[in-house]
Amino acid sequence: MGNHSGRWLIVVACLAAGGSQLASAADLRYPVKAPPAVDTLPSWAGFYVGGQLGYGSDSVRWHNLGTSGFFSPLDSFTRDRGSGIIGGGQAGYNFQTNRLVLGLEGSLSAADFDRRFGSPYFPTDTWSSKVTWLGTITGRVGIGFDQVLPYLKGGLAVGNVDTSIQNTALGIGTSSSATHWGWTAGGGVEFKVAPKFSLGLEYMYTDLGRRNDISGPTTPGGTESYSVGARSQSLMARFNYLFGWK
């Protein structure tokens, strides 16, 4: 009885040893794979503030609506273009769903789109126009690709337009400084250069609408009255400081 028990113990031990060797060999032939890494999308969500600086141009149009042809023919259109530096600041907030980025942004910039030119009608007259500042409230939509965010934007625009017409021979002139309301649209791209900083480039087209800016003075030909319209374009470099971004 003792000899049989000893033989069974030897058999069991051999089987156990063989099983562990087979398991080790199986582990070597079929290694256990690590779980796949979770693909974390880059976050563009959160509040940001920053600055912008660039170059722009404007197109200003006068329409003679008055009874006087002293400075220009009745019902005529006079156009000119100016250009200069534009720069200011912006603040906004982005919401993100997967790679879709939606945002709201406000900006305010000083501008120096200034031009003075001789009248196309009378050599003694001088015309001038200047967009002095520009503000916007816009919505943004973009697609986040790692450290890059291309986007489109558009919304409300408001700006100040200074205009004047002077007759140097007689010392008669008229001028106006008026706030115009309109719309703006454009787009750009941002690049994350650090966890809390981004750099970007943005183009915007703005139409500040038309309004009766100039009314007077009374000249030898009657009362001067002009509707003034202004449009502008700008290309600006931007930087943003990012709050709460990954």
C-alpha cells in the first residue's frame, strides 16, 4: 500500500511540473498584449485673452445727397482708399465636443486707416477719410488638430469713421466723426506653442454700413449732405493666454 502511494505521488509531481512548463511555453509563444492607449483629444476649451497687431485697409464712399454741387456733382459717388496699422486686444471662450470647437469672441482695436487726397472735381478742394477704431463680437467654429486650430468667424462690427471736405481757397469745409454699425467675417489659424499660450494669424473683412454722416454747411450752391459708407480688410498676428487648457 505504501509503495503504491509513493508511486502516485511521483506521477502527480511529474504532471504538475510538466503542466507548469507547458504554461510557461504558452506564455512565451502567446505574450499578453497591453491594453491599447486611450487617444486623448487636445483641448481647446476654456477662456482666453490676448492681443493682435497687423495691417489693414479701408474703402470709403461719399454719396452726395444734398442740394449743393459745391464740392461734388449732385448724386455723385466719390471713393477713396486708405491703409495703415491696426492693433488691439481680444477675449473669448471656446466650447469643445470631440474635435469640434465653438466659441464666442469680442475684440477692440485702434486703427490708422488714413488718407487725404485732392478732389477729383475741383483742384482747390481736399477730401480725407479715416477709420479710427474697430470693435467686433463674433462667433467662431473650428476643428482642433492636435496643436493646430483652423477656424471661421463672423458677427457684429462697430467702428468710427472720420471724414472731411475742405475748400482751401474760400475756407469752406465740412467734416464728421460718426459711429457706424455693420458686420464682419473671416477666419484664421491658431498654434499652441506652450500649454497656456497660442500664436495665430487672422484675416477679417468688415462692412461698417452706410449712414448720413455729413449734413452742412450751407454753401453758395445750397446745403451739403453726404451718405458715407466704409469697408475694411485686415490681416493680423495674434497671441492668446489660455486659462484652464490642457
